[in-house]
Amino acid sequence: QVQLVESGGGLVQPGESLRLSCAASGSIFSISVMGWYRQAPGKQRELVATITTGGITNYADSVKGRFAISRDSAKNTVYLQMNSLKPEDTAVYYCKGVDVLIYWGQGTQVTVST
């Protein structure tokens, strides 16, 4: 079993930055892919970024060049650095881990507004 706990969300103004963290615990040795997804009100959950154990990353077109995903294996933590935030980035951000099962964190709210 794997537990994922997100942190780092908050309220920021357009153009500002935030860094989200996802701390993994439990049977994490078999997790092959970690990722960040988001869900805005009235919309479906969508991919933001993923990273494999080998460090291969993938990004949604809407965040390329602004967001960066990384992982610290020693700390069992995945990060999402979000720069140049826009109002349309407002959503609940979820961490996801994949081995033979799929694990989700509880989510952290990111609000970009003046």
C-alpha cells in the first residue's frame, strides 16, 4: 500500500510561483511513474506532468515552459515547480503514483487570482 500526501498549495497572483510537494510512504519501491494532475471546477481531471523512475518527464502543452516536475528519491518526494502562474491554472492539484495499482493523494488547492 502507498500513501501520497500533497502540500504547498495556496493563493497567488498571476505571474507568481508555487512549489507543490508530494510525499510518498509505504510500499513505494515498485512505483514506476509519479505525476501531477489537476481538476478545475466543472471540468475533468487532467494530466499536468509525469516523471518516471528514470527521470523521463512529460508535460501537458498548457504548462510546458512554465512548470517543472522533479523527484528526490532519498526523500521519496515529487515536486511540481509552477512559474508564471495564470488564472486558468486554478484547480485542485493531485499527486498520482502507479505500480500495479494507482494511488492518489487527497489534493491541494491552487488559486491564481488578483
